[in-house]
Amino acid sequence: MSSKNIVFLLGRLGADPECTVTPNGSKVCNVSLATSEKYKDKSGEMVEQTEWHKLVFWNRQAEIVSQFAKSGSRLDVQGKLRTQKWEKDGANHYTTSVHVREFILLDKKPVTGEPPGNDKYIQDHHDEFAEDDLPY
């Protein structure tokens, strides 16, 4: 029996993507994604619990997310979990992030222009993007 490292998340960005270029020339963007759930506690009061997830986008996906997403943007992401370990002052520290494989921008309007799902937007911008580069 085999297993897979795969995670699906639907949430909102907590800040604008922070992008850099690695020494080997790859573009990478990091951003936090908030996912929330609401439920009633034992006393019947509504409680909202929010979890924060570190997302990592690479290369063309990094370019797209940096251009079209901003703080508050809704994203549907699919990726794999990666845990990094480091030592500081004799103690081990860990952080887990989601390395995004696929994503869908769910905003009605991107940072610039018309909604990505709008046919007029696609027709007006068709020559600007290769089909594989579209953010949806």
C-alpha cells in the first residue's frame, strides 16, 4: 500500500505575497493562508477557529500569485507538506509549509483588470498569456 503527501486548503491570504529570487535564479513567493471553521461550543455559543498555513509558490506560479493575489485574496490550493528542521541555541526547531502544486484564485476581481473568469477579460488579454500561464 502506498501513501501520498497531499493537502487541500481553501482560505484567505493574510498578507501580500513576499517574493524573492534564489541564488540559482528560481522565483519563490511565500504567503500565509488562513483557514477558518465555525462551530458551537458546549455552551451553545458560536466559536470561530482559525489556522494559519505557510504557502510556498515556485517559478511561474510565483509570478502569477505575485501579480494577481493580495492580502485577503481567496485561494483554493493543492500541494505537499514540507517540514524543515534547524538548530538554534542547542534546541531543535521545526516549521511546516505547503509547497503549492496547483491553485485557483477565487476572487471576483484580481489586483488589476476584470475578473479572471470573465470572457471579456480572457479575450482582451489573450495574447498576453500562454494558456498554461492563466491563473485559473
